Amino acid sequence: MIRTNPVAGATPAPERADPVPAPDRADPVRIGDQLYDLLIRDLDAAGASYRVLDHPPEGRTEVVSALRGHSAAQAAKCLMLRVKMDKKRSQYVLAVIRGDARLDFAALRELLGGTYVAFADAATAESLARAPSGAVLPLVYASEMLLVVDTSLAESSEIFFNAARLDRSLALDTQDYLRIARPVLARISTW
């Protein structure tokens, strides 16, 4: 099933037939492992080129980038946001920007035609992402979310991100990422 995309001209993202359960605070490792396994199955099925990187548990972009041995500019920083569309409607957005960038709230608001943009509260963010903060994937596995990726992320040949766990990351070919994720691409960050 295809969900509609509120951005004019954007490609709709497919809805997952096998959703991952929301994180269980009593056992976040198990949920992270389930989402990680789903991610790997999806990447393998799509013929993606990636590398698995194990490292000490860390969710802060600058620190984990150093542990993985790459610049923060190659990190995919994932931000869970709530865009107020009008008085009664909101759209949850997963914004993915370079690790050394800052989100341009005004650009995202204008792109979506919203009235207000704010970070989603932690409980909602973890529920929608199916992962703990710091391990959010740059892919959408929840039908109620929209994926928007900053165009500057496409400048690297490879992107790095925590893979639903704080102790494991992926280095993923950027063109494979864009082909599989099918995000809305727009300039939504500043440096």
C-alpha cells in the first residue's frame, strides 16, 4: 500500500507490511535487534552496498563519528519533528541532515506549508522511530511519518548512521540509500 505524501511532486513512500513494534523500555536491545534485522533484510533485498561497524555504545553525532573514523559531515543526523499544518492537523517528519549541520526550521516549515515546527517529544519520537534516541534510522518504518533528507547529504559517496542500536553502525552507499528510502529531497539545513 502507498501512503500519500503531502509535499507536491514528491514520491510517495511504501507502507511497511511488517511493522516493527514500538520500543519496549524494559528491553530496548531486543527491539533494536529486531529493527536492525529488518533493516539488513531490506538492504540485502534491495542490493545495497554497506558495511557494518561495531563500536562502544554512543548516540552523540560528533562522538560516534570519531569512533567510526569519519567526518561528522558524512553522518546522517536523524531528527524527529512535529510540523503543525493547521489548528487541527500535524505531520510527523523524520528530517535527515549532515552531522555537522543544523536544521533550518523555517525551510522545513515552508517546504511542508506548515505553521510551526518543533522537535517531537521523546516518547513519541521513540515510538515512531522504533528505536531509542541516538539510534534512529534514516529510514521511515512508520506510515504516519514523512522522510525529508537535506540535499547536502547526497554530496558524500557514503553515509554513516547508528543502526537501531547505539553500539552498531552502518556505512551505506549514498545513492543506494536515496534509491531505497525515496525521501523528499530539499535544502533543510544550515552550517
